Amino acid sequence: MSQDENLVLPMAKGTTAIAHPEFNHTVHVEVDGLDPDRVYYYRFRTGTWLGGTGRTRTAAVTAASFVTEAGSPGLKPV
């Protein structure tokens, strides 16, 4: 996972995941600490095969995403 398309500045690297046939040979990856409303790039590798670069965008922050606590000047994620 990287903020640049060429994956020069990686911000996260994954570990081994198995793509089982009963799940259509797919994997589910969760990444913490991503900024809202931002494009990120990723790529998968298996053995010597390296997939193409993919792109995803995180959801934007909306007013409904946050609530204020009584007496707290900041915002707290719901």
C-alpha cells in the first residue's frame, strides 16, 4: 500500500494470505491508519508473479461520521 502510483514510498506491507477456491481465490485485506478521502495504490505478489498496480480511495469524512462528547472540544470517531 502506497500513496504514490509507482509504490516508491510504501506505507504498509502485508503478510501471507491464502486465496482459497471456496472464496473464488480472493483475499480480504484490512489496513489501519489510512487518511479519509485519499487515493492509495496497491499490488499483490505470489511466487515470482507480480500483479498490476491497483488503486482505491478511502471514504470522505462526513458530519455523520463524528460526534462530539459533552465537554470535549475535539471530535471522536463513532
